[in-house]
Amino acid sequence: MKPEILLGDEAVALGAIQAGLSAGYSYPGTPASEIMEYLIKAATKTKAFVASWSVNEKVAYEEALGVSFAGKRALVSMKHVGLNVAADPFMNSALTNAHGGLVVVPADDPGMHSSQNEQDSRFYADFANIPCFEPSNHQEAYEMTRQAFDVSEKFGVPVMIRLVTRLSHSRSTVRPREPRGQNELKHGASQDWTLLPVNARRRFRAVLDNQAAMVRLSEESEFNSLRLNDKDRSLGVIASGIAFNYVQENLRDLENPPSVLKVCTYPLPGKLIRGLVEHVDNVLVVEEGYPLIERSLRGLFGIAGKTVKGKLSGDIPLTGELSPETVRPALGLKPLESLDLGGFKLAARPPQLCVGCPHADTFQALNKALKEYHQGNVFSDIGCYTLGAYPPYQAVQTCVCMGASVSMAKGGAEAGIHPSIAVIGDSTFGHSGLTPLLEAAAADTNMTVFILDNGTVAMTGGQPSYASGERLLRMIEGLGVVKEHIRVIEPLPKNLDKNAQVIKEEIDHHGLSVIVAVRECLEEAKKRRRGG
Amino acid sequence: MKQDIILAGVGGQGIISIAYVIASAALEEGLEVKQAEVHGMSQRGGAVQSHLRLSQAHIWSDLIPRGEADLVLSVEPLEALRYLDYLRPDGMIIASRAPFVNIQDYPDVETLLNRIRKIPRHLIIDSEKLAKEAGSSRTQNMVMLGAAAGRLIVREENLTRFIKVLFERHGETIVASNLKAFALGQAVAAAADFVPASGAREGKGGG
Ligand code: SF4
């Protein structure tokens, strides 16, 4: 088949389709969104499988699990923190004897380009006792995804493909192979899928009993390789996933290259690691994310007679994203010569709301109304409106995780903060805002919730939102919010005074109010005008 | 044969389109390609860059090592300077002189241009003027691609071919204005040349 230039995300999606995917689910989040974008485009064209955005990652995961129960192959993708949301089904699905291949693809964001932390999903795979593939390039992302479905069906567990931003959002050539067909419908066995203690204990045992076979598979994997230098045994490098490339990139500058073990599969291939460690005096571990391999290698007491270098020893930076230059010093190389600014200061250019964005008008009205109160706080959430933290608005004081604005405003109000205000977008509200609002309505907490309804998941490129428009208003009422205190405003410059007045009235109301600010995202309006 | 290029600009200026055209041309010519780009938060009016690597041999890293870029191609003068430490000492910089002002502390444009002029091999292009001449101020990215075309290791006819592919679905007028933008950038760059250090000159459309 013809080679194609694909994003790392797209290589995974294509691999899944050609492995006989029956359904894919996801919630938008950088850097994972393009996996589902690709699946949806392909599914729209061929109508051969299901691909859809879910209301959140937990729901997405459970939908995929239902497909696996039915004997068919399913993929669920999300950004790394999305796996926290789906952690409950994820951990338990390790025990449910998946018989239709189930592949979970979290995309990590080392360096926090678009995220609130840089957690390393490999630890989740380890936690759940399931295999994990960590591609170093696009072809591997494609091949590993295909293989992951087989491994999942072989062991009856979900299998993880761990991506990182730099692979997700880099394009390179992929040479696809012949696609294969989908599985037939075949119902799961209830004794495997009903995790009552009696079944769960048996299933857990079975997963543990399979660990040795999973290690063997990892040891034999074509994605790992060991290259020993017999002339010089001073240094051996263990490099995993994309970090392997950064080591390779620098090797040509070394007269005497170290022995190198490439590790791209988990559980760790013990035999290969022993093969390297026994061959050399010093070991350097280079991995993107947290020091998982390095920690396993060191244990509590280290390896007698050898030094282990890496992130924990300070030879490789412990935080942020790796690059060819961050690994040079650990390999004993000086930085390359380059041009530089020589003290010339450059102004930073942080991201910001689009000119004319409806959120800007909401923040202006909110700031205006809040001038009369002194001790208040605005709890924000995840979306374009988080940019309201920057000047000129500086309108919000928190951003923690999906839905936290509403729950934190409730906690804040109960601790004595007034006004206690939550700001959440329509899609984020659908994702994780309903449950805390239900609670706040039941307690009639003295707080004000803003739902910014721009009709889309704007930050990630305009995916559909489930909690928007008329349906959103009915949902709020259905949760038990008193009708008189559900107010709708249109955030436009000409409505500034009127909107600030509404906000003041609702802050002064002793109890729960919800203000819905309705105006379409500009980017979406543009897309609609262009007819797509 | 290899070439490492940093493409720079502000979210929304069409960096990814430039990358698409060069990368597709390179694939057509049998080169290996890796192209790292920025999605997500920074795309909202923030600084964005793309690392584009072309090579006959295998390419390992998706990121260009600091000190290895052959070219910084920027649709904006402030952003042109942001990635200077990626440029090898004999690398070149091709920058637009049209500022994209969306921050309060945007520096004086002449000061920026003077700093760019200190780089031994530089070319400053008035992409705004040329884009308007091409019929749409949105074609500045193609002006800049045209200005760089003669220095790229891919053939110019393959570049224009993929400009057509890229804009096809937007209709003939848009294809035509982007091709014209490309040609205008090309012409201005051809009239200038990179004389190292003291003799550095700028294109006629620039200055
Ligand atoms: S993409 Fe939409 S919601 Fe986001 S800043 Fe722009 S206009 Fe506002």
C-alpha cells in the first residue's frame, strides 16, 4: 500500500482501523484529539465502523468496554489526565477478560504544552498489570496498535499504547499493510464480566498468572533491540520510546558509542535489561516522562558495583520534555555551536482569547459586577476561558481539573467565601459539571455558577458539545435549580451594563444561581460560514 | 542531503500550511520527512513553531537539535528571533517584516529588524505588501514560502503543485492568489542574495 504522511495520532488510528476496529470512543483533549478526528473522518467515508466523541472519558471507556464484551475490537483514546477520569473502568477492565481486543491510548504531555500536569501513563499500565507499547516513531505507532489488539485478545486484558505530544503531533511517513476484517458478535461470559468478589478474585489471579508470559512477549518483541559494544564497556544506555531517538541523534558525535538497549514494550523485558547491565559498568536511563525504568532498575539499593544514571541522579532533567540537547551532557557531549540572541530580550507571547471572543465579554461583565465585592473568588475550569487568568482580564483564580469549578465553588462557599463563583464551559459542564451542580441545587448553596455556552469544545478545535442550547437549559432545571435563578445573558459589548446588573442580582440572591452566557464561539461561526 | 527548518509565527498565521507543502514535496521526491507541530492551547494567538526535517538518510529525532537548523523561516519578525538558538552559525533566517501585534509589550519593529539584520545570512520580506498584491492578506505564509523556495532542497514545481492541492477545496480564486503570493515571494528573494556578514542585502520588496 502507498506510504502516507501521518501524525502520530493518525498512525494509531489507521493501525486500529486496519486491525479490524469495530468502534472507537474519545473525549477531546490535546494531544489526543486527532486520533478520533481521523477515525471519524474514515468512518464517515466508509461507514464500516463506529467512531464518536463521548461525553467524557469514563463514558468513552465504558462504551469501548461494551464493544469488547460483544467480542469486537474497540479503541478508546484520551489525553493523559483523561485516563484519571476513566481510571475506574480502566482498572477494573483489567479483570474482565476482554475477548474483543480493547486498546486504550492515553497521550501524555511532557512539558505541559497544553495540560495541567505531566503524569506518565506507563504507571497506569503497571498499576493495572497490563501490557503497554511505547512507540518511538510513526511506523511503530501503526504496527504496535495493530499488534496491541492481538495481545489484548491473547491475554484477555486491555492493552495500552502510550503516546507523547511530540509523537502525537509530529508527521512522518507510515507504510500501511493489508487491513483485516472485524470480529463477529460474540457475547462475553458473565462469570468473567461480573466482578463480584468471587469472580474478581479468580480473574485477578488469572491476570497475575499471565504476567510471566507478558514479560516473555516483551523480551521477544521486535520493537526492542540490544546493541552491545564489545570494545568499550564503560557505558550502557537504556532508552525508551521517543527518548531512543534523542540518544540516536547524538551518537554520531561520539567516537566510541555506548551499548544501547531500546525498550518500547512493558512489562519490562528483564532478560534484555540484564543483558545490557551485565555487559557495562555504568547504566544511563533515558525515558520521556517519570523515571519508571530507572526506578525499577535502582530498587531501594541500586545495583552493586554499578552506577545508574538518569532523572533521579540529576543527569537528565526530571521535569519537562526531553530533546536531543537535553540528553547530550549525560552522553558526555558539549552543546552544539549555534547562533544566539546575545542578551537581546524577547517579549513572550502567551496564548490568548480570540479578538471578540464571547468569553471576553463575560469576563468584562463579571469583573465589573465584582468591583463592589471584596472577598470573592472565581473558580474556573478547563477550556478557552481558562485564558481569562491572563491580563487584561485576570478574572479567574483557579483551574484544576474538569468540573472542579462547580465543586470548588461549593466548597469555597461552605468555607465562607462570598461571592463564590464558578465558571465552566458547556462541554466541560456536560463532562463533569452535572453531578456537583446536582449537589449544589439540593443544598441550595450560596454560590453563582456561570455556564459559558458557546456550543462547542473550542480549545481542542471545535468538537460537538452535548450540553448546549435548549437542552442545557432543561438540564439545569432538571437538576433542581430554581427557575427564577436560571438567567440567560448574551455576552456582547453592548450588553455590558445589563449583564453586570444580572450578575449582581444573582450574587445578592442568597442561594444557588446559574447564569448561562450564550454566544457562539467565533471559530465555529467562521467554520459554519465556510460551510464545514 | 538533508535540511532542517524551523517555521515560526503566531497561531493562525498558517505555519502548518507551509509545512504541509514542503513536506509533501519532499515525500514526492523520495526524501524522509519528520515534522513536529504545535496544536492545542498555543494555537490561540500564541507563539507557534514547527520543526521540519528533510533527509535522504533516516531521521531520528522529531525535534531539530539546537544548533542544527539550516533555516528559520518566519511569518513574523518577533517570532523570527525566538528560535535563533536553533540556527547553526552559518544558518539563514528569512523573516517577514510585518508585525503581528497582540501583546501589550510588543517591541519597536525597527529594533527587531535591526537585530535580524545582524544575523550574517538574513532576508527580510514585506510579506504584507506582497500578499495584498497577490489579492489577499491571508497569503503571507505563501509569500514567505516563495521567498524560501530557492533555498530549499525540494523542487519548486513540487511546491506549487502541493499549494494547488492544499487550496483546491477553497476554489480557484484562492488557489490563484496563493500561487501568485508564492511567485511574488520567489521573485523578491531571487533579486536578493545572501552575501555573508557585512554585505548582507535585503530583497527589493523588503528593507
Ligand atoms: S476559539 Fe472560540 S471560545 Fe476559544 S477563544 Fe476563540 S472565540 Fe473564544
